[in-house]
Amino acid sequence: MRLTGLALATVALCVMIAPPAWADVIPSRQADSDADAGRVQDRLVEVGVSPVRAADLTAALTADELAFFAKDPQSVQVVGGLWLEEWTTGLVFLGGVAAAYVLYVSDPN
């Protein structure tokens, strides 16, 4: 009888104490994540992304990614597109290469 009571008390104690060990919501981390998301979203809007698209991009990032970019918002940069100056510089360079080819390489003398 004593052994059964001890076993029941142990099970009851485990049932009361164990669930908080698996709790996965920590409010302070959630607040930090929201602040990080706000900083990253502001930086995206600053570099020219629409506010709606910035919200979508920010929502797709993990908490670790948000923390990384929020630590240094200047690391969020626009990539994948060429500006007018880059196109112009490229065309001028290609024109120079073509002119050098015509003047020096294809000259029969």
C-alpha cells in the first residue's frame, strides 16, 4: 500500500511539474523578434522596397535571420538589379573594347 501511494504521488508530481518544461513561448524573445522585424522592415522600405512587399519579406525570415539583419541594418542591401549608371558604364566599356578591336586587332597592317 505504501509503495502504491508513493508511486501515485510521484506520477502526480511529474504531471504537475513536467508540462512547463516544454513551454515554447517566451514573451521577451517574441518582443525582441517584433522589434527586429520592425527594424528590418524599415530598412527595406528605406532602400526602395514597397511597404507591403517589405512586410512579406520580413515575415518570411526566421528569428535568427531577423536578429542578424537587425543588428546591422546597413547589411540589408538591394541586389539583383542594375541601375542606369551601371548599364551606361557597361555599354561605354563594351564600346571601348569594340573600338580597340577595330583599331588594333583587325588592322591588317
